[in-house]
Amino acid sequence: MSQRIDYATASPDGYKALGGVYVYLQKCGLSKALIDLVYLRVSQINGCAYCIDMHSRDLLKAGVTVDKLVLVPVWPEAGAVFSSRERAALAWAETVTRVSETGVPDDDYAAAAAEFSAKELADLTYAIGLMNAFNRLGVSFRATPAATVAAEQA
């Protein structure tokens, strides 16, 4: 797989605009680890190899265990590995990412709203939307994962 275009170079103002949302989310009050878990799960759903690679590495660097990392795709079956807050965020990420299939039912909203304040839920949804946008760029333009670059250089 080879990269089609470097979208950040082709449209730096667009990339900078998305980067502004990313910067906001880093200081919005939600934990970085929670946001990174959501980024990873959204990227898994969308099949974005570049983002899966990047956010897995970010989570490992932040001290998330391999045991937890490998269970992200099956978090509902992982029991106490994920906190109630993490489970609520992952469930919300799944229903929002699959909006065309789910319609984001009232029950899903109520479950997320029970765990997060209105601001937190809005910010969490910004994070989900941002990652969906980045995934569409990564998949469409075949962004190359760091692991692929390293393998090719070896």
C-alpha cells in the first residue's frame, strides 16, 4: 500500500483546522487516556491502519497495559479491565461512529449522559467526530502506519 497524497501538505489550512480541535481536546478536561481509547476504537471500526498504529503506540507510551490494549475491540466482554467511564465512552464512540446504522438511540444517549456531564459528552462527541474525519483522510489517502515504514526500512 502506498500513500496517495499527503493531505496535510496538500491542504495545510484544513489540517491546521482539524489540529485546532485536537489541541482543544487535549485541554478540555477529559483524560488523555480516555480520549486515546476512543480514538483507537473509532479507528478500529473504520479500519484506519495509520490511526490504529498511532493510537496504540500512544496508549502504550502512556502506560496502558498490553492486556487492556488488545481487549479494546471486545471491551463489552472484558469485564473489569475497563472502568464504567471507559465503557460508557467506548459505547458512545461505537454508536456515534455507526450513526447511519444506529441512529444513536435514546437509550445510548441516556447511558452516556448518566456517566458524563453535558460538556464532557459534547467534548467526547467532538473527539469521536474528529477521529472519524481523520480516519476518512487516512483511509482515503492511504496514510502509511509507522509500523509499515519501520518494516520497509528494515
